[in-house]
Amino acid sequence: LADLAAGTLCGLWNGILVSRARIQPMVATLILMVAGRGIAQLITNGQIMTIYYTPYSYFGNGFILGLPISIYIVAVVFVLAWLGVRKTSIGMFIESVGINSKSTYYSGINEQNVKLLAYTFCGFCGAIAGLILSSYVKSADANNIGLYYELDAILSVVIGGTLMSGGRFSLFASILGAAVIWTFTITMYTIGVPANDLLAGKAVLVLV
């Protein structure tokens, strides 16, 4: 619960920087990415903290009916997000802000609150991802955990066809993009490609 609260607050902070302070999204999120990792290192004194609480490891290592529990968590979040953006007006507002925030504002929609909601929800999802990942390695490693995963997230969305400039998006296509990235990663490790060379391989994949 503390993890989810912290992640949501981080997303809210990013949303405030972008929607209220008018800081460029890339700059605002990079600030928290660097600062957040630094804060985590201060809390842990730069040490890897092993977590021995067995139920905690189930998030990343448990199975239900032969499938990882993390798959069920992702499925629940996906369904909730899909219902929110496709069965309510929120999705239309988000796409409208992404296409042209000024036109959206003059249409009577509070584009600041739409951005704030989007960033806050992203923070919540990031917290869930962090929970699964730390559970998978059974430790809190502020130095390495989640390193370069932000690139995987961006690449998944790009492969899914969403324009980086904003606008229309597809949650299902982004899920497929994530599956492509993860399959590619596992395949490269399987055939013996070093982790340091994997980033170059991902760059080639995106170009293709």
C-alpha cells in the first residue's frame, strides 16, 4: 500500500509540473526519474535490501493455474484502464488534449485536470510495475532495479502505434508492443547476447 501511495504521489507530482508549472513533459519526468532513484539510494544507503517476507515474493514469482500472478495483475489493470478510457468520456478527453490542448481548452474541457489525471494514473501503474519487479528479485535495489525499463515502456507504446506527439492511442496495441519487446529481450538473452549490447538490438528492432 505504501508503494502504491508513493508511486501515485510521484505521478501526481509529475502531473503538477506538466499541467500547472508548464514544464515540458520529458524534462519533468526525467527530473523525478533521477531524483527518485537518488532518494531511494538515500533511504537504503545505497545497499541492496533483501526482502525475506514470503507472501511478498508471490507478486513476481507466484503462479495461479499455471500462469504467473503478475499476468493477472496486468490483466486487471488493463481492464480497468480500458473501461476508463473506452467506456467513459475520459479517453476522448485524453486523446483531445494529446492532439491539441489549446483547442481542448477552448472547447470547455479543463486540459490541466486531464493531464493531471493521466500522469497520476501512470504513477500508480509505475508503482505496480515496481512492486512486481522488486518482488521478482526479492529485494529493493535502488541502484539497478528498473534501470532502462523506462525505455522498454516507451518502445512498447511506439511499437503499438501511438504517436509520441500525442493523440489517438490503443491500450491493446501497447500490450502487444510490450510482448514484442519482452519476447525480443528473452530471445537475445537465450542466444547469449550480453546485456550491454541489448540496447543496440532494441534500437534496431524499433527501426524495423
